[in-house]
Amino acid sequence: MIRLYNTLTRKIEDFKPIRKGRVGLYTCGPTVYNFAHIGNLRTYIFEDILRRTLEYSGYNVTHVMNITDVGHLTSDADAGEDKLEKGAKREGKTVWDIARFYTRAFLKDIRALNIKRAQNIVPATSAIREQIAVIKKLFAGGFAYETPEAVYFDVSKFRNYTKLSRQRLEEKKAGARAEVIEDPGKKHPQDFALWFKRVGKFKNHVMHWNSPWGDGFPGWHIECSAISTSRLGQPFDIHTGGVDHIAVHHTNEIAQSEGAFKKPLARFWMHGEFLLVADSKMAKSAGTFLTLQELEKKGFNPLAFRYLVLTSHYRSKLNFTWESLRAAEHSLERVRSFIKTLLSERKKPKHPVSLEKYRSQFDDALKSDLQTPQALSVLWKIISDYNTQSESFDAKKILALLYDFDQVLGLHFTAIKKDAIPETIRDMAMKREVARRNKDWDKADKFRAKIETAGFVIFDTPDGSKLRKKQ
Ligand SMILES: [Zn+2]
């Protein structure tokens, strides 16, 4: 049984899918006006571990993700300008170019991090019809109203509006008041936009469509309600995102979808915690807004970042430092070299120890609300047990087990190849062995030095000497 923390109930609950053997998963996607930062990427890695754990446990997962390419204003509370238009001005391109460029950049990042792509990736601009349909339903149910500037969701009409965030509405009001309330026709400061009309400050908005409320474009939240319901049905099993989505975006999605369809949107709501850079929130001004490209520019393997993310539980804050990334890369390198050792191991013990306990510990860790740090510790236990008593382990079976674990960890274990050792090096190792047997230590040391200068390491084990390429 998989157990997952549900933000809705604030409890760890048994996960039972709505339809046997199948899981509907919706993960909020990026707003494609800039590169994703590593905090965003941490959330996508958490969601990938969730999906892979479900698949590892035998579920068939249908994963849907939106791409926000219109309607997300610079403030989540409907103030400011459209982020895509801001990006277009910044770079002197069209909004469509910006959307295309940063969608590609995002897909490249997730590929580098070995994050499985959702089967359905839906840009908001390709689901306008569905969004209009949901807004119509909200009008029919008395949840929406129109002003000369926009269409809004009336939060006073929806009971339990703050059930996900558990904030008091007054607290939200205080938060909303801090924003500039730009439309005098808005009934309550917490009301949020479903549709912006192409008037006033938006009269030159580049992306626009016809609707029953005039020419304009959708608000940010409605795309997720429309895309999730139309692709997964309602309710579906699991909806995820970053913790910063709880108070506004997900709260509004719930109000829209449940207002329109009179049933819950999703059973489980799961949220990934923040990533901090040197103990503080990432900020462009402080130079701590880091992208995957910047990590790669410094010579890091993207999978080292993935490994680093796995070392902390998704519900804990992760403090990123360059030292922690370096340590993660070092650990990953040690795992890789362990796999190389297994790949070149030829002997087979008569009575190898069973690996079942490791498998079940790994399984238990993931099924307990995705405890990736514990799952990694099982991996390290295997390495240390093997190193102390390699004669009782079947290397090929361990390898098979690690490949199996990698279905969830996603660290590309199966791509690791044995180091090729050239014939000349093998020959020198052989000659060194002969010298050693003859107790000609000087000669043996000379061969060792030659082997090392050539970039290889030779080390002696009870089963004879072994060669490996220098890391
Ligand atoms: Zn969303």
C-alpha cells in the first residue's frame, strides 16, 4: 500500500486509485516566459519520483501537464502585465516566439534531469474552448460576474473557498489588499479573474480570442481546471505542484472546478517544498536565481542535481549550496564506480545471500510518502555490505536489483558501461603480477607506476589484482 501526504487533510493517507490499476495525475506546468530555476526543477523531480513510484508499484499512470503561455500576470493576484508579454518586450521577440523558445528549454531541462514527460502536455492557448466552457458553467451556477474589464470568480459564493490553504478569508483579504486592485468593479479583493477583456491596459494584448464576454484572454487559473477535467475526468486521483501554489493557484482551481462541476477536483493534493539557495529564497537581485544551464556551465552533471534533490524529502526545505552539489556529484560518482565494479565481476558465489531485504526496504521507503533519503540509504547499505563481504554476493543479481531501483531513482544506471581497459595496460598488469609472485617488488612497483601514468588504477584484492580507469 502506498501512503501519501495529502495537503487537503494534512495527513498521510493510504492511496487507493479511483479506477483499479490506473492513476490520473495532474502536475502544474511552467509559465514559459523565462528559464525554469532549480527550485521549479526540484518540484518536477518530486513529481517524477511520485509518478515513477506509482508505476514501479504496478499502476498505469496517465500524466497531464499544462504549459502556461498566456494569462499569468506578474503578480499571482491578477495585477501587473502578462508574463509572456513582459518576456517578449525584454527579448524583442513575439509572445509566440517566447512561448516556443522557453517551452523547448523546459523540455530540454527535464530530459537532462531524466524526468519522464507527461503523456499529455497541453499549452493553455490550445485549450481556449475548454476554458470558455468552464467559465460558462460558472456563470450558470452563479459563481461568475462580469465588469467592463474582466470576468471574475465571486469567492463569497463558494463555500469553503480556503479549505486547501486553511487560511481565514480575512487573512487572504489582507494579502490581496497589499496588491493594487486595478478594477473598481471587482466585488471582493479576493475575487480572481477568469477572463480579461482586451480593453484598458490590455487593449493591445497580443494573444486574444473571441468569447461570450468579448475579445480577450483567459486568467491564469482557469486553464488548469479546464485541462485537467477534460483530460482526466473529475475527480481524478492526484494533483501536485509547489507549496507556493497552495494559497492562490490551487485554491482557485478547486473553487472553479468544484463550482462548475459540483464534485471534488482531485482526491490527493501533494506539494513540493521550496529550494533555498544559501539559506534564502531565490532572487534575481541577489544573484541566486539559478538555472540548470548555470549548473552545467560550472561543469556539473544534471543528474548530480537530481541526486541532490533525492537526498532530502520532498516536504522538507532543501538548502542548495555549491558544496552540497559537489558532494552529491561525488556520491553519484561513487555509485557509478560501484556499478562498474559489478559489471566487471566474473566470479559467482555458490550460496549468495538473498537480496530480498534490500528490495523490501527500498520499496517501504518509497511507499512511505516517497522517502527518497531512506531509499538512497538502502543503496549505500548494499555498497558497504558488498565491499565488506563481496564473496557472499552475486554481482549480477545486485546489478539487476540496482537497475530495478533505478526505475524510480532515474539516475541512468543502465547507461553505465564497463571501463574499457586497453590490451597494453592488461599486459602490464600481468607482468606486475608475475613480478609480485617472484617477490620482485621494485619491478612490480615500476609497472604500477606505468599503469597509473596511463590513467588507470590497479588495486589488490584477495581474488587478485584489478584494474580500473581513474575517475
Ligand atoms: Zn495549475
